[in-house]
Amino acid sequence: MSAIRANRAIFFLLVALALSATAGFFAATSLGIGSQQTPSTTTTVNVATGPQGPTGPQGPAGGTVCPDGFTEGVLVIDHPGGQVTIATCLKG
């Protein structure tokens, strides 16, 4: 009798684990985690010579989720030392 209870508990534990894994997969898929988007536009900015400012804060790791009205694109910044390319959200 106790073996049946133990098997039933293991069965329900496995079902709960499978359901939580499925829910995690759907959540990650809907948020676009792990997907690689190809930038749709490239914008170039020419910057004049000037003093270097302080380093900004480190951004979060992971994919880019653009707000409404923005699309993922490549921002190219020209400056006297060369070019810097940034993948970001661009409006328009």
C-alpha cells in the first residue's frame, strides 16, 4: 500500500515538473529570450571632437525588446578615433 502512495507522489511530482518546464518554455518564447533579431535599419551619427565624458552604466545582458514605435537597428557613430557600432532600438 505504501509503495502505491510513493509511486503516486512521484507521478504527480513528474507531472508538475513537466508542466512548469512547459510554462517556462512558453514564457521565454513569448518574451523573445534567446532569439536573434536581424537589425532592420542602420543610422550613422557624425560626432565632432570634444572631451570624453564619463563611462555610462552597464546595460543588462540578453536580447533587445523594443518598445512600441521603435525597431531594432544598428547605430553607427563616427568620431575622430574611428567608428563605434551599437545594436539598439531606433525610432522611426
